[in-house]
Amino acid sequence: VEVKIEDLIRLDLTDKDEVENLGIKRVTKKLIKEKKIIYFREATGLFMLMQKANKDCIFLDLKSRKCTVYSKRPDVCRNFPDKGPRPGFCPQALKKI
């Protein structure tokens, strides 16, 4: 999942003060070390969230297949799909069942 810095702040992986004081590069190094993100693309301003070993999102519950951060989920998740039959249920998880 590619996310913006605003998403990382909403997810409580960093905060606005930390970004302003440390800068994007140091925050990126910190989040990579903490295994929260894989990388940052400076050209697009997008961060790639870490995945579980099975390629699931780090915020997807293995048993329920529901998002564990639904109220704080990134914009990309909020906008996909535009409408869903089961709020909090990751549509990508359906492919694995």
C-alpha cells in the first residue's frame, strides 16, 4: 500500500512535529528500521507500507480479514473501492479465500 505522509501521521506512525523537526529522510530511516515502511519515493512523495510475509497489509487481521486501523486507514484504502458491502473488510482479502 502506497501512502502519503498525512496517512502516516493519521496512522500514528509519526507526527507532524517529528516530520518538521527531523525531516522526511530521517523519519523514513526511522520507519524502515521499525519495519513500518519499505521505502519512500521522493519523486512522488509516497511511502510503501511494510507487508506481512504472506504479502498482506500489516494492518490486516489474519483471522477476521478486517482492517485493524479502519478509522485511521490511509486515503488509498478509503477511496478503494468507492463503495463496499462490508465496512472494514479488505476487498483484496477475498482473493485469498
